Amino acid sequence: MSIKNILNIQNLKNEGWIDIRSFIITFTIYALICIWSANSIQSKDQELNILTNKIQKLKVKLVLNKQKLLDKKRRSKVIENASLFGFFPSEDPVKTIKVNYEN
């Protein structure tokens, strides 16, 4: 059947066809609303996952920056206290010495 035949005035006179037609239209509208709703929820869920990952990365950066700030604050406090005794930080980088114990 074509769309012209479905929308034909003669078909509207048939009572059984009107009941089926209203059911089909209602069901189609319901299906479209369900599909739109599911798509909307899925896109919001993806956006929420992306934002959650960004929050986790920002929390890690925050902890690292706080750690660096506290380290600089401790270091500056130690340098300040050492300068009272005439000690100053070395210009050469710190060397790490690894010691292997033999049993």
C-alpha cells in the first residue's frame, strides 16, 4: 500500500481501520520517543564518563602540584634556617650513591 491509499478518505470510513491506524500512530510515536530517550541517555552517559576521567586526571595533577608545593616550601624553610648558620645550597646537582651490600 502506498501512503496515498493509507491517507485516502475511503479508508477513514472503515471503523476497524481507524482503530488500527490510531494504534499504529500511537505505537510509532511511543517508539520514536523511546529511541530518542535512549539516544539522549547514551550521549549523556558518554559525556559523564569523559568528565569523570577528566576529574580523575585533575585530581592527580592537584595532588602532584600540592606535593611539589609542599616540597618547595619545606626546602625553602630548610634553606632559610641553614642560612642563619652560614650554609647555602650547592650549585652542583645532588649525586645519588647506590650501595650494594654483600652478605
